[in-house]
Amino acid sequence: MSAVFTDEVVSEAKVRYLRVPGLAGELALVTLDNGHDHTRPSTFGPGGLASLDAALDEIQARTPAPAAIAVTGKPFVFAVGADLSGVPQIASAEDAREIAETGHRVFRRLKDSTIPTFAFVNGAALGGGLELALHCQHRTIASTAVVAFPEVFLGLVPGWGGTQLLPDLIGIDAAVGVIVENALAQNKITPGPRAAKLGIADAVFEPADFLERSLEWAVGVLAGEVTVRRPDVDRSGWDDAIARARGIVAARTRNASPGALRAVELLDLARAGVGDEAFTAGTAAEDDALAELLMSDELRAGLYSFDLVNRRAKRPAGAPDRKLARKVTKVGVVGAGLMASQLALLFVRRLEVPVVLTDVDQARVDKGVGYVHGELQKLAGRGRLSPDALNRLTGLVTGSLTKDAFADADLVIEAVFEELSVKQQVFAEVEAVVSDQCVLATNTSALSVTEMAAGLRHPERVVGLHFFNPVAVLPLLEVVRAGQTDDATLATGFAVGKALGKSCVLVADAPAFVVNRLLTRFLGEVTAAVDAGTPVAVAERALDPLGLPMTPFELLSLVGPPVALHVAERMHEAFPDRFGVGEGLRRMVELGRTSVFSEPGVVDPDLAGIDSGDSPLTAEQLRANAERALAEEIGLMLDEGVVQAVQDVDLAMLLGAGWPFWLGGISAHLDRAGVSEAVRGTRFLPRGVASLPA
């Protein structure tokens, strides 16, 4: 293989020859190991594939021939696929095709081997790692292992046999679920026992003695004492399953992801089965797909996004020394509404410390505490909490009508009505009872944290912690540094965010911070176009080519028109030349409507005429306006120092708004479309960072 990844961390295929009781001959055990612990999983670049190829050469040359070949991984990891860090070094379609073909050739040796082959999936098997296991003739899996095909999420396809082997093994509908549906559901993974139930693995064993049990099982298979049962694959439902896959792709990507569309085509091709001729044709189609997708800007943007989420998010830019963070042993939550209750649930689950909620009357307090207790009981009912953990966590959550209950709290967060004077009063009341070291946090989505802290004795201990709804699902936490926030308070905010399992982005105290500022500007272009006469139906579909997870009016319904109106008014006060307040939005709020539509595709009769202006835009014009607005606003945010770099804007949009990886958050798309240069005179990112090299 001529392609080489500079600085590849090579996963060596290390061979041991074992004598296993009951087996006539040796078992060649291949262990994939890159020399690092589980925090650096084994992957396959050119060097890793060459090592596996050489190991198989050695095994096949051994005399007498081994009775079986088994592949397993280092502790906790089987293998997690291709070495994506080397993709930027792929400079031509020829290089891309060579890597695709090499992976197919090496893995196929396990499928076609005359010596029986086994995969002992001891840990995470993702992407190409799972494809390696699928090429083996038999598979065991640890109960703690997980499997997944994340490629479609990144804008790629499973390209080393996965689209052909999996449907033949577990059926096309289940394969659509694993390859397309799960990937586009924020990369949902499949636990080992579920994988075995689907038919991906033949047997499940506990991790403590996984290798020993797998070896015993393999001996039983070879001796004919263990019968391997595989699901019967019904090919009559292929068309229906492919139609379902196309529907999922259309709904979740608006057909804007080349990788997702290509994956469905490859799954459709797999109906021919995995006989020699059909499998060769199928893998050749995978080669074609990889060669094209690896040389696309969308894939490079997807890898840029992947790097942001997996690296930058773990080392937030601008965060102070973590050693400055104060220990949090008790949390107070002001408010007992839905958002406050979600926060209380998150704090008690992740921090496992006492959490006290307060509100203005006992009924609200009881409702908030009851919500948390009820959600904990649901988790226990689903087996995600033990009875002991349920009792312990339930006992940690209490309510109070007075803020005196916060006296010994280390962190108090408010989640009350979005009115500055109300929040100022709350902080004044809290400061009167807490210690001087207690951190005061606000979950405001748009108000000034600096103004909120202005009247306090210790404004330096106030920080913004802006969570996104639903709190348990969206991983972003905007950590807001107010005018006088000190490093210890900020470090505590970051430490708490990390302990809560959130990805933190440092933002300055500017109106609506990052995500809400961009979404408000973005939605403002849509509502302004409708006010001007653009039909609602046109505005609803105008942004489909971006592949956003929700249409504009779906997003409006999720956020809630009253909240959207509040933020729009706040932004209009701050930046009246760029942020308007749509008359149609005002009308929705006045009428108490949560959606523009009374039923799918039908404008609510009470909102008829909101698009009756005389200056309608086409879908293309509206999309161009929205893209230009985003480019302008991002540029201004960078000029104002709202974030450390444009990468933080992209990370925030990926994790807080769920914008797709193949857009690179948003800046890579704006660069690719030429919008950045048209608006700002320059790109946001250098060529080659989230795009093909110049």
C-alpha cells in the first residue's frame, strides 16, 4: 500500500498461538493494540491495515495450520474504525480509493478464510472495527461492549463491507436501523446484549472471563457441540425498508447529506446477497462511494466538526486553571418550574449532592420536587438506577419556601422568569443568606449577567450557566463570564459543567450569547420574509438545502413563540439595525398559538394573512438572506470577542442547536458557499481546515 498517514498511531495486530483444551491444534489469537490505554482506542490507518495483513500472512504460513483464527482487542476496546485523523492527508481520489480497496482486501481474508475465523468483541466496535468483526465467520460480544456505525452521522458511509454484510446477517430493516437511523439519532450506540439479539453477535459473555468463555465457545462451535443460529433474512421486505431509510434521511437531513443518501443506495444494492460475485460488486460500490466522499468538502467539514466535539470541547478555550474551582457539596435551585426541575434532576444525578428547590408557594415547590422524584423513579423502572441509588438520590432532593435553605450551599442557580429586575431581586435575596464563597449562577438565555450582578456585594462570584432545553439531552453549556466574574467562579462553572457531562464553551456577556443570538438572527430573516409576503409554505422549506434538524417553524414551536418574542425584543433593543420583531410572531403570542400550523402544512386560520405582504421572496432569495445574516453576525461576534475563535461558534451550533456535522457547524458551509467572502471579504477558516486543500 503506497498511502501513508504521517504520525499514524499504528494498531498492531499481535499474534499468539494458544493451546485450548478440547481443540485439536492451535488457535491463532490476534490482538489489536495501538500501545495506548482505552482513552486512545485502536483504529485502522494504512499502517494498521498492513499490520493485520502481515499477521494473517504469518498465520497462513504456519505449519501445521492453526485450527482457528480469532481477533480481539486491547482492554475495553475492540477497534473503532478508520483512522480519521489521517484523512486530511488524502490528497486525491486515487489515494482515497486505495485505502478503501485495501481495507476490503485485508478484511475479506477473514471472510474467505478456509481456517474458521472468530471475532471476540471485548469492547467498543465502531465503524471499521465492527466491519472487521462482521467479516469473521463467528462472533462473541461482551455484555459491556457497544457497537455502532457512526459514518452517516459524519457524512460518510460504512465503506469496508458494512453496508453489504450487515443486511445479509440481520435483515435489511434492522440494518437500516443500525446504519442510518441510529447514526442520524445523534450517533445512538447498540449495547452488546442488544447487538446479539439483533444477530450481530452469536453469543454474549460477561467481561470478567470474556476471553476464556469465548475460547470455550469457539471450541464448542468447531467440535459441532454448539449450534450457531442466525436470523432468517426475509428479502421480500427490501423495498419497504429502503423506503423507510429514504424517509429517515429526508426527515433528518432534508436530503442534504451526500453520505446519508449514498448509504441508502449501498444498502439497496445489498439485496443481491454476499456470494462472491455479489459481494465483490457491493464492495466495489463502497470503494466508489468512499473515493468520492473522502474527497468532498462535506466530509472534510464533518471531520472538522468531529474534531471540535471530541477535542476542543474537552479542553475549552479560555477556561481558567481548573485547580481554582471550588468544591460543590450542595446546590440550590431558585424556581421549581420545568426548567428548574430539569436542572435539579441533572445536578442530583450527576453530582450526587443535596439539591434544594425554592419557589413562591408550597404547591409549586411540591410540584418541582415531585417532578424530580418521579423522573428518578422512571429511571429506576427502566433499570438505570438501582433501588439503593433511587432511595439515596430521592432523599437528596428537597424543597423550601425560604432561601435560608441555601445557607450552606456552594452553588445556587436561578431559573426564574426572564425579567432582569426579578433576577436581580433573587440574587440579592440569595446573597443575604449564603457564604461569601458561594457561586451564584444564572440560566438566563439573553439577559445581561453583568447587570444582574451589579447591585451585589460580591458581583465577582456571579457566572452565567446557560443550559439548553431539554437539559438532559442537549450537551452544550454556555459559560458566561460577566464583567466582574473572577477566575475561581469561572473555573467552578467549568468544573460543574464537566461534572454534569456537558461540553462547555466560554462566552462573553453579550446579548443572547452565541446560539440564541444566531438562531434569533436566522429566524428573524424568516419571519421578516413572511411579513413581507413570502408564503409560509415557501419560508418553511427555503432552508432545506442546509439539512438543518428542524424547519424554521418547527424550531419556533420548540422554542415557544413567547420565548422567541422575548429574545427578539431583547436583541432588537441591543441591535435595532439587524434584529427586527416580526408582526406575525407578535400575533402568534397574542393569540396563544404554539405553531403557525393548525395541522401539518395548513396555516392556522386565525393566522391567515400573516404572509400577505407585497414583497415576497423566493426560497433561494430567503436562503441567501439567511446565510448572509449568519455570516455577518458571526463576524461581528468575533470582532466583539464574544468567543475565543470561530471554532467555538461552530461547536456551540453543533451541540446547542444540533446543526449537522457536514455543515461544519456553520462557518465551513458559509466558506464553501462563498458567503463568508461576499459578506466579510475573507473566509472564516483557512482552506483545508474544514474543506479540501486549495
